[in-house]
Amino acid sequence: MRVQNHPILGVLHEVREVALVVDGVRIAAREGETIAAALAAAGIRIHRYTPKQSTPRGVFCAIGQCTDCAMTVNGRPNVRTCMTRAANEMIIETPNQSQGRLD
Amino acid sequence: MTAVDVGIIGAGPAGIAAGIEAATAGCSVALFDGHLEPGGQLIKQIHRFFGSREHRAGVRGIRIAHELWTEAQSLGVQSFLGWEVFGVQSSPSGFRLHARLTDDMSVDDQPISKTVTARTLILATGAEEKAINFEGWTLPGVMGAGAAQTMANVWRVRPGESVLMIGAGNVGLIVSYHLLQAGIDVAAVLEAAPTIGGYGVHAAKISRAGIPILTSHSIIKALGTEHVTGALIAQVDPSWNPISGTERKIDVDSICIAGGLRSNTRLAKLAGCQLAFCRELGGWLPIHNAQLETTVKGIYVAGDAAGIEEASTAIEEGRIAGLVAARSLGRDDKASSDRLDGMKERLSSLRGGPFCEGIRVAKRRIFDLGEEPCPTA
């Protein structure tokens, strides 16, 4: 789901690939891109579940304003994935995934 | 601790332009932005701008960002990219800005916070997208139009494969075209009003690409339980109430909201600037005078942070704020006075068209409020 060829921006330039571990599954990311971009490229849309209602949230603003895309990164909670660069072997977790729906 | 004449928050068109003018006038400048890439939203504007040649008509926004940034760098503007300013305090010598490294996940032993003092302050904090609240609007796959644009044009990732765009203002129309260029299928553009809000030239590009623009239509709800799998839409009456019997389902995996923008006023509020509500300019914004000074002496505002307009007006406002700030620090010779007059003229010409009547009236109203004596803080 990457935009390899773009009529204005041209061909996507090559960069080093890094690996992220998302809920135990390895995905590829482009070095320098945000975690949110890497997740979108991998087709992952759910970033977290809300703590009370357990409803899913994903990327909403993509520029660090709304905090909807926050996930747990390397054990640290509430990291804005749209503002945080992917680094090799980062451990990404979907918050509240296992608590089950309350409704 | 770093001390500068002019502190600028936001490295979009307004902030960079402010830095260029303040530095040209001989001031030391510190320019902050939470993002690593300078240019603000310009770096997503892959289309050619129109207007007059002096406002870079025919040049793509991404190119304008690059040119402005190169100029600011050559003038010695100190940049703090990737540093989010989260606090503003007044101090005996002006203002104290507290910033934090936006992304410190991969930082080991480098300081992650920083304080800079500035004699004057320019808030060029831009805008944020307004959300539209409908059933299912929090589902993954519902996002701001700007979010989809950022994903496609900056990160070169498709946020979805098929999109329903809500809102046919300029943002909705332009982003729809950008999404098409990224290979995304745009199912339709909905507009609750009976006519589109954006320019005809943008709508024409969409229509030529075969995308229906459905006026007097709105979204009823986003479909899906874990993420968007479709949308229920309907025709609406002049009061924007759905007309029963006109509902239909559209199969998309994403829904983009282009419901307008509002000024980002968080730091202005924190700094004690008085705000006013102005519908034509997007909502709440810091009261300011024609010199762009807020109700707090020494704090200026420019660009979308001073009311929602366009990148070209943001650049001129930034220039004015930068130069006025410099003049307040003693760089107020005849040459800078003439230069300031030129900027104000160019800004007036940008707002001269019939489309801008509401903006002109609204800005005058804000200026009138700004001319009232400052309440003693």
C-alpha cells in the first residue's frame, strides 16, 4: 500500500529497511518514516482500544494533535505513533487489546 | 540558556516568513517546530498555487516551502526542528519558551528539554482540522482529510484504498485529487450545503476525473465494528436534516473529514492572549491589531493561527509580524517602514477578491478589538 510511483513526486526513493515487532508480528518499515506510516503500509489500522469502552482507534490527524494513534512503544505507554520514527527492533503493542469489550 | 530577540513557534509559511524578515532586519531568531520537516502544511501541497506572480503563482507548495526554508537558513535563523514548545512564561527580559523533543524514543543521553528566552514572540502555530461528529466517527479508517494527505504525500503510504470525502471546500476538493494521484479510489465527495464551498477550478478537476460531487448530501454513519467497511449517506434538506428514503450505502474502507479548520490557540491561551470567536476565520483566535500584536504586549500572531486563510496570506502575515517585532526592538528605520507598507499592500491585494469579502470584514472586526487598550495583565 505504498505509493511507489507518483505523478508529481516521482518514484519512491530507496532507503534502508528496518523491522518493527507489532504485537509479536514482525513488519518492515522504511528507516526515517513514522511508526504510523509503517503500520498503514502493513495494513494495520487499529492502534489501540479505549480503556473504558474498549472501542478501537486509529490514525485521525497524523500530525501529533489528536493522540488517537498512541500505542505502547518499547514498554512506554501513550506514544504518538504519527510523531515517532520507526527504529529497528522497536516493540509496538496495541493498548488494551486483551481486556475484551465491556458492552 | 539561549537568548534571542525573536522567538517563533511554528515553521510553516507564516513562521518561516517571520524569521526571514526578523533576521533580515538584524534580529537574532529562534524558530521552533515540533515536526522534523520544515514547511508546515506546505510540504503536503503538491499542486501549483495560483494568484499573482509575486505570490508564486504556478509554483507547487512543496517547492515554496523549500525556497522559504533555504532563505531563512541563509540568513542565520536558528532552527529547532523536532522541538515542541509546550510552555510560555513571561520573564523580565521577555518570554521564556520551554520545549521538549517530540520524538525521544531513539535518544540515549541527549537532553530532551530546552529553554530559550526571547524578547518578543511570534505565534505561527497554524491550524487544526475540525471533526464532524457522526455515528461511527471514531472508527479506525475515519480521519481528517489532512491526515490522509499527510500519509499519501509525505509518507507515501495509502491510508486506505477507497475513500469517501466529507466536505467540498477547498481542502476536501484538493485532497480528493491528491488521493487520486496516490492511486486511491475516491468514491464521492459529499457536501451538505446546496453548493460547493471551494473554488470551481478544483471542483472541475475532480469532476473530470469522474468523481461525483454530491451537494445536499451528508453522512449518516460510518459502517463497521473494528474499522470502516462502508458509509451510509443520505440527501439532506436545507436545514441539513436527512431526507428519509434517500439513504444509501457506499462501499469504502476510509472516510475523510474536510469540515474546515480552526486556529491552533493553545499556546496563545497559555500566554494569556485574549481570544475572540469569529466564524468567518474558523472560530476562536487571538485578538490582534493590524500590526498582528495580540493583547499581550510583545506577542504577535500570524498565519492560520491568526484566523484561517491561505498559505500566501500566511506568508505575508508572517513577514509583517517578523518586521513589526524587529521594529519594536529598535530596527524602525525609514527603509523598514517602506518595506512594511509594501507587505500590507500585498496582503490587501490577496484579500481583494469577491471570495474574501467575509475575511476582510472579519479581520477588520478583530483589528478593532485589538485596538482597544490592553487590559492590565
